[in-house]
Amino acid sequence: MSTTKEHKPFVAASAKLPELTPIAVLMGAVLGIIFGASSLYLALKVGMTVSASIPVAVLSITLFRAFARMFGLRKATILENNIVQTTGSAGESIAFGVAVTMPALLILGFDMEVGRIMLVAVLGGLLGVLMMIPLRNSLIVEGHGELTYPEGTACAEVLISGEKGGATAAMVFSGFFIGLFYKIANVGMKLWNDTPEKAFSFFKGAAVSGEISPELLGVGYIICPRISAVMVAGGVLSSWVLIPAIMLFGGGLTQPLFPATKLISQMEIMEVWKNYVLYIGAGAVAAGGIISLGQSLPTIIKSAAAGLKSLKKAGVKASGATRTERDLSMQWVVFGSLGLIAMIVLSPSLHMNLLGAIMIVAFGFLFVTVSSRLTGTIGSSSNPISGMTVATLLITSLIFLILGWTSPMYRVTALSVAAIVCVAASNGGTTSQDLKTGFLVGATPRAQQLSLLVGAITSALVIGYTLNYLNDAYTIYSKKDLPRITLDTSALSVKEHVGGPEGTRDPKEYFVKHVTAAEAASGTLTGVSPGKYLIDDAGHFAYLVDPGINGALKTRDDGTKVEKFTAPKARLMSLIIDGILSRKLPWSLVLLGVAIALVLELCGIASLPFAVGVYLPLSASTPIFAGGMIRWISDRRSKRKEEDADTSPGVLLASGLIAGGSIAGIGLALLAINEGLAQKLDFSSFPLSGSDLWAMVPFTLMCAYLYKVGASKLKSR
């Protein structure tokens, strides 16, 4: 039985309005790069992003109006504004896919090569768009009465409101500048502590802390109170139950408890978290992702069948009778897919044969279909992309184990396969959401599909450099506690200079040695921690290169504090790969996490956000919880209807806070490479800069302003 219901687009199919114009595509590409960088920063910190479609749409409307006033240009059409948000939204989805997979290379002891990151991002981004071309008619047109696409529908309302004169970007801009200057004053100038923390003297091992940043506050406001509350509950379990229990029952042990090499009685709170709770959280996250994927199994089967059925009818309307029915032809899908397979096979960095390349495209089609349908049902924020990636990685790693492909380079190959599928699924969901917006406003599907291809490519080409810059800025080159082993340098060929502030004091060039987990457990490197090292000409260990993403060290040798990225999802991917291929993993701890996820599901609570809270330090969850509570109070104060919540002033302000705080964080990361400039910005000598109480003052003021805006109503212009 058909679920199609009558639909009348805002712009009639017979209308001839400017749509795929160069300025619209260019503006969308630029905004996509900006929001892609913002999303990358956010995903590295807490493992999640928020949809960029609505803020990009609002900015597009306002910027076009400003250009019209300043330069006497014509007013942009609603179709041009839709092209801007369509092109720009690709950056966020690609950033998420890259951030949850590629940093695992660092954790596994490899370098993140810009070329590899760009290749994965381009392949996954294009695969996500191409696979949605034959699915559009089935999911968007025929499924109009069934699949609501909540974010896509809200974005269409913003565009229609802007066409009528009701949308404003004042809130997005104000949030952007508040987040920008707050972050600069806090992290750059160090005028107040960025992570207030208080350990309980009466409750050993327990502490309360919060990373009082604008971007995390904004995330909490957008993702809704329920999810933020469940997430902080996971943090409470981790910080107030698991860590104190481990310290209580393990404090009397006289031998280190696997997988740690240090006595529990000698550990700090964060060391207990890293050695034990991290694995429990990883098990919970993996189980939560697989459970969410399993719950979607009927949808997966239905989507796969509908997708294959759509392939038979695809291309019929490539040059349809009306403008709103025209898709790119199936030639784009067929030849594009063949081109992607060729790129995968011919790429020396992927080490993939023809069968593997075909499997990537097949997995991509399956999970793009699933992701697109789930986005239409529950929205992009609740879409279990991580679960799909975990499933792909588990299947790939098990196949490699059966085939005997367990050498270090196959870890890179397995991760690259999962990364391409992850980016494709993420971008496929975003693509379907954009096409739904276009369907409602009366856009031309072909124009949107072309702009999505442009947005995917431009964002993918920049994302690798951004990821490497963020890592390099906070990488520590340490001489402390280095192994006292002499290596044969004849087997080493790659050399590089010391980076960061340490590089200004040591201009010499050193050999590079990557110590894998397998090497660290056997042979002459027994006892050497896995990671990257610089070796001098005599074969001595000169530096430990501790990465800025998920590195172990938090301070340089001179005592300078460094802001690291936890990259929770990437850490999970590395544990899966290394655990399966090396057959060494603290399975008891992992299974504890799995059991926690099962208990929550049996209680009727979504386990994945709770598991992410367990996996992250409590400091990351508390500001998200604060944002969610402000949303809950402000929505009730304003008596706002649920259907209006996603386009409220508070959501627009929160989007600006995320963008401003994240962009400031990226800018400060680049400044951190220049030690002299970073020192000039440092005002940590300010008397109150170390006070946790003083730190809460600016954060409370920001929360109060967010509540005031959230409780107000958006005024027309």
C-alpha cells in the first residue's frame, strides 16, 4: 500500500527561478568548510556533531540580503538559499565520518597522512551522494507520508519563513561571536580555568568537573534534555561508581591488575579511568551501537529491498516532464561507482583488491539506504552511524583474521574500509535530508545532487589538513621516561624534524620509529609502550611523539598544560581492530560495558547516549547536561510547541555558540604551534585565573543569556 500523500511544493514545478548559480554554490562550499571544521573539532572532543543545515540556511538568507543592500544585487531566491544549505551541509557529515575513524591511526601507532584522509573523505562523500540518486524517488517522493525527516522539514520551514521575511541570523551571529570571544578569553588568554574540578575528600575516587565551553553548552541545548540527561547519567556512573569502586577494591592489591602496569593504589583518578573505565565504556558504546543497529533491522531489510527495487526504476526521470522530478541520470551512478572502485583498487595506501573494493561499494549502498531511512524516521541526531561503522569494522576485521591478514598494515586497511563506509552513511543521511528540504520548497533534485557533489569534494579536500593541524598543535615531544634501548637505524629510512614549541629549540632531524602493540609485546622492544618515537643517529630513543588526539601526556616537559582531544569514537575503533587482529583485549572489562548496555535496554533506556557518557570524562557531559536543562526550562517557560522547537531563537543561538567556540578552538590550535605568540596571549598570572569559583561566573552569564533567548520568541523582520 502506497504511503504517498498529496504534496504541493512552495515553489511551483513550472516556475523558472535562479537556482544553481555560482555564488550560491561558492557560498555553500565556504560555509560547508567552516561548519565542517567546527563539526570536526566537536567530534574530536565528544564524539558527536549536530546538523548544520538550519544555521547554514539562516546565514545564507542574511548574507544574501546584506549583499543585496551593499552592492545593489538582486534578492536571492529561495531555491538559491536551498542550494547554499545543501552544499554547506556536506561539510558536517563528512567531518563526523572522518573524526570517528581516522584518528584511530594515531592510537594504533601510525601517522595520519593527509593524502589518505582526503582519499577516504572523497570516496565516502561521493559514495554517499551517488547512492542516494536512485533512492530519492522511493524515500522522498513515495515515502512522503511515512518518512517525516524532522530536521529537513524544519530547514524547509526556515527557508520558507525567510522568503516571507521572517527568518533572521541575528541569533546565529550573536552566538558565534559570544562563543568565539569566550573561547579566546578562556583557553587562549587563560583568564579563567576551562575545567573546574572538585574531588570529594569523603568519597575517594569521586570528583565533579565540567569543561565550561560554549560549544558543549550549545550541543546540550540542541540535542534535547532527555539525551543530555541520559548522557550525564553515564558520566555519573563512571565518575561516582566505577572509579571509586575500582580504587576501593583494588587499592590493597600488591600486583598491577591487567591491563595496567601500575598499582591501583598509586594511580590518580584519570589513570584509573584510562586503564579500566575506558574499556568498560568502549564495550558499552560498541554494544549500544550494535543494539541500535539491531533495533533497526526491520528497517534495514525493508530499506535494502526498497533500494534494490528503486534501482530498476532509477533514471527514468533523469529528464522528467517537470523540473522537480529531474534527477541525475543512472549513468552518473554506474560510471561514478566504477570510478570509485577503480580509485580504491589503484590506491597504494588502501592495499585493497577488486573484491574488497566491490564490498566497500556494496556496504556503502546498504548503509546509505539504512542511514537515509533512519534519518527520515528519527532524524540525523539519533541516526546510529557509529553502530553501522562498528558493524562494518567487526565484519572486516573478522574476515582479515580468517584470511590471516593480521600484520600492522592490514589494521590501516580495515580502518580505511570502515572509514569510507562511515563517511558514506553519514553523508547519505544528510543528502536525503537535504533532498527532503528541496522536495518541500520545490527545488530541482538534479541541481541539489550536483551541489552536494561539489560540497562533498570541497569539504573532503580541506578536512584532512584541518585534522592534521589540530593534532600537530597539541602533539607533545617528550624526553621523559624513554626506553633505554639501542636500535639498528639501518632499517629506518624516514626522517623528520621535531615539531611544536620543542622544534624551536631542537632543529635536528631524527629517524621515525612506529612501535605497534605487537612489537611492544615481543622481541627486543618488550616493555616499550606502543606509539611513535624519534630515534637519533646512534639508535637511541630521543623523543616520544605523543599525539594531540587521544595522547597520554597532558603537559609538556616544561610544565605547560596542553589541551588534548579525547576522540572517543576513534578510540573505540582502534580497540576493535587491535583487539581482534592481535587477539589481546581485556575482555572482562569490555563485557562489563556490554552488560551495562543490556541492563539499560531492558529498562527501556537508550543505551548508546548513556554509554558515550560512561566512555567520556564527566567533565565533557556536565556542560551538555546544563545546555539540555536550559532547553527544558526555556521551552516550558515560552510554552513552545514541539514542532517549533528546532527553529527557536535558542537553537539558533546554540548553533552559533557551537560554531564560534569550535572555530576559536581551531584558531587557538594553530596559534599553539607558535610558542612566542601563545605566550603573549597568556594572562594566567591574573589573580583569579586559577579560581574554580571565578570560572563559573562567565559560564553562568552565558547560560543566563542562552535561557533568556531560548524563552523568547523569534521576531519577524
